[in-house]
Amino acid sequence: MTLFFDTPKHHDLIYDVGLHKGEDAEFYLRKGFRVVAFEADPDLIASCRERLKEFIANGQLTIIAGAIVGPEVITADPHKVRFYTNCDVSVWGTISSARAERNARLGTSSKAIEVDAINFADAIRKHGVPYFMKIDIEGLDTVCLSALSEFKERPTYISLESDKTSFGNIEREIDLFTKLGYSSFKAVNQSIIHLSQSPPYPAREGKYVAQCFEAGSSGLFGAELGGKWKSRHEIRSQYRFICLGYFLVGDDGIMRKWRFPGAQLLRRLTGRVLGLFMHTYVPGWYDTHARHSCADGL
């Protein structure tokens, strides 16, 4: 018999897993939600404590410093973990050595530091199950999803950065969502959020905020997302084309390695053709938004 934590769900609560510069948390806070935010990079934490100090002071924002780890991560000290801060692209900080190596291949440098290890299930038990959960922690997103299997309640909406480098990994992400009771999905191109999204009026989540999204923001969520929610089958089909685009012209795409005359032009043309077919920028990077079956029909 499976035992679940009977932790209450709070409809005014959002988890920002991967606080970064606070651009997403500030949007949620201004919309009137309480936010529990997770961040491992000490410099980013210090910056966010200053940027969002009014929300910390009034108790609306809680920042948890440290890196979320899964059961497969083994360290000498169970309370600490190695974290690679990226010296060139701040959002690429990670505890994944494989992800840090990829970042090095792309011309950036990282510095390894020791940070607190965070058990995500313990954090949920302490702060409650949120209404919406944004997850972007560079390669460890599914650790947070897996932790939800220990709870009776589930967030109504979740977004995570999809692993577009492997269709097999995306299938596993969608399978995990399905096992947790999520039945509707959207793939949102994060690279054009600052150009393509603006909050609807009247608001459909919290208060209306006249927000101009910063580059790199996660953008709208939940009922405010535009477009049709897709079935598991439909989202898998969409990701086949997204993965094809990344395989051809992505960061590690095969066409990126071509060095013959005209290769750059051919890459651009390929990206444009795929973009016309997919109605979005290629390669881009994508978040998968999932809606729980409890919200079907909304």
C-alpha cells in the first residue's frame, strides 16, 4: 500500500524553482501570489534579496538557498553538493557535471562551489503544495516532479524546461506528468517570450499586471497561457519536430559542425523552413506546461 503525505494545497502559493534574477518571482508576487523560491547561486540570491526586499519584508516571499538534489546524487556530506556557477551565462548554473561540460563546449566557463543540498519533498511538506510550480534547474527538473508522487495533492499547473536534446527524455517527462495526473500540455518557446507575450486584461490568474517580460523570463502561466491545450499524443508529436530542429541547428546540432562555404546560410535557411512549418522560432528552447486533470474543462 502506497502512503502519501496529506500536505495541504494553497491556491495563493507559487513555487519558483530556479529563481535566477527574480524576474519570474517578481511577476508572481505583483499578481498577488505568495512565492517560495529556490536558488543555488549565492550571487543571484544576494541580488534577489535586494531586488525583492519589500516582498521578503512583508512575508510574501521566502527564498530557500541551495540546490535541489535527487536520490541518485551521492556526496561525501549529505547536506552539501557541488554546484557549477556559470561565469558567462548566469541561468546555466547546475549541479550536473554533464551539463557543465556542455556549457564549456559552447564557450562558457564555470566555477565549482559547495552549496546546501535541498530535499524537495521536505520543502513541500514544510511550505505546502503550490497552485503553480515553475521548474528550471538545468537538468534536474524531473527530480521535483518525482517528489510530487509522495503527496496526495498536486499543483494545478506546472512548467518545466524540456530536454529538447533527446526525444526519449521528453517522452519520460510526459510519462511522469501523466502518472501524476496531468492530462493537458503546451510547449512554449521561451526564447521569444519577451517578444510574444503580454498579460491578458482582465487577468485570469491573480491580479492584472502590466508586465513587459524580460528576456529569459518564463512568462505567462496557467489559465493565462494562449493557445490550445494538447493531449499527450499531440504534445509528443509537436516535440518530434522540436527535437528535429534542435538536432539539426541547435547548440550541439549536426549542422553547427559544418564548416564548408555556405554552411551558415544553409543553417539559417533550415531554421526558417522548420520555423514556418512549426509556426515558431527554431531552434529556441521550450518549457512544457502541464495542467492537472482536476482542472480539465476550465
